[in-house]
Amino acid sequence: MFKKGVLRELFDGLFGKSWPMWVGGILLALLNILLFVIKYPWGGSGGYISIGQNLFQSLGATNIGTKIPINLHTVALLNIFIVLGAFISSLFSKEFSIKVAPIGELVKGLIGGALMGIGATVGIGCTIGGFFSGVPALSGGALFLSLGFMLGTIVALKYLLWEMEALPKISMGKSCTLLPGTGKKTSWQRWLGWILIAVILFIFSNYTGKGTALSKILGWHVFLGLIFGIILQRSRYCIVRAFREPFMTGESSAPVAIIISILVVLIGFTVLKYFGVGNAGETAVRAIEMKSVYANFWLRALLGGFIFGLGMTLAGG
């Protein structure tokens, strides 16, 4: 009989089934600590703001803020390559497909996404930068942002439960799935995944090969974005679930995974902030201490978190 090689067994083990969420949480926590050392802890909303600003500027709107191109913005690059990493992971696991939800779900996703964008801007943070990085950084604003997430989640869940009883047809209707990974002709998915891996490694090499400090930082955000995306896709790591499940299903797997990862990040951030990075001078150490500590205490964070919590629960993630 044909015997699989060690590398093939490892590949099948990584992409043959989902990972426990707590495993993904620990890996993401360690990567977040690494990002702290490279430049700045993990964040998300700032990158999407940059992408949006660049998009609108390309359409002629010149009064909306940034002049930093996407290819020079660390968080924007990280966001893009996280999505690509998750895409590659879904290709390797043959789970990729294009799923078109019923029109009601699409509308709720659009409204929820808009609320998340508004909430992240008002509260100066999202579930990543404001919670996953902000809480371990001991930011007072992050605590109020998290409280806002919880309150928004509760209100949105009450609406969804009412909708299920009073307006059940909103979430019903036609849906379709394109390019499913369960058919016979699915080998293209893994081939495409390997091609994308090669392209991303080339981009990483191109950035780091320039030799400047900024290009090396940008290159590592490209590479770590790939790893972040793979971990997120395989472990189904979702902070929204941690806020939603205690009130909706009573399950504890997601909250426990989040708590474990927050504790790991807290230990790492505390050590880095206490000792500084590379025995920097007093001014630099002060800057390190203030990483992921935002000027959103208290009402601004609470309001922004509430709006974001409404949106993330309505959108479903």
C-alpha cells in the first residue's frame, strides 16, 4: 500500500480538521507579542481606515486624511494578508466556496458592518486593537470599550431573538454556493494555495531585501499576516463568539479560549513594557509603556464599543 510521507501527514494533520479554538488563541497571542516587538501590537480598524482613505482618494476625494500608500501602511498590509492567509488555509483544507446568503442576511451584514466601522472610529478601537491588544496593555479605555461590546451584544441579541419570532422570513430566501470544495475536481484549490504562498513569500523577500528598517517591518507584517490568517481560519477564532455565547447558548468554549489568549498576551506585554525593548532610553521606554493605550477613556470608548457590539452581533462575526 502507498504510504504517506512525513510532510504529507503533517500537512493533512494541519489542514484535515479544525483546531481547538484555545490552541489558535495561544498562537495568536504569541504572534501579537512578536508584533509588539517588531513595531506595534495587533490592530485592525486603523488598517481598514487607511484602505478606505486610499480608495476614496483614488476616486478624487482629497480631504479625508491619509497620504500613506497601502503598501507602506503596516496595519493595512497586515489586514490584507490576513485575508489572503485565511483564503489559502481554506484552499488547503478544501473548505473554500463562495456562499451567497439570502438577501435579508446580506442586508444585516451590510448594516452590521457599517455599525462596526462607526463604532471602531468613535471608540478608537475594535475587537482586535481595542480588546485583544488593549486589555492586555492595561488600557483603561479598553475596559470601557469591552463593556460597550457586551452591552451592544445583549441589545442586538434581544433584537435577533425578536426577529426570529416576529419576522422569521427576513433570514429566509434563496441562497447559493459556488466553487464548492467537496466535489471531485478540487485539486485546483491546493495548487492555487501553493501558488499564492509562493507569491506572498516573494513579496516578503522583496520587502526585507531592500535593507531599510521600514521595509523589513513591512515585510514581516506581510509574512505574519499570512500566519495570522491561517491560524484564524483553522481555529475559527472569533472574539464575537466570546461575547455572544454566554447570553445566547450558554457555551463556554469561546470565552475560555479568549481568556487564555488574553492572559498570555498580558504576560508578554507586561514584560516588554516593564523592561522595555532592547534596553531603550527613558523616552523610548515611556513610548513603549503607552503602546495600545488609547485616549478613549471613558464615555467615548463605552459609546463606540456599544455601537460596535450591535454591529458585530447583527453581522454575525
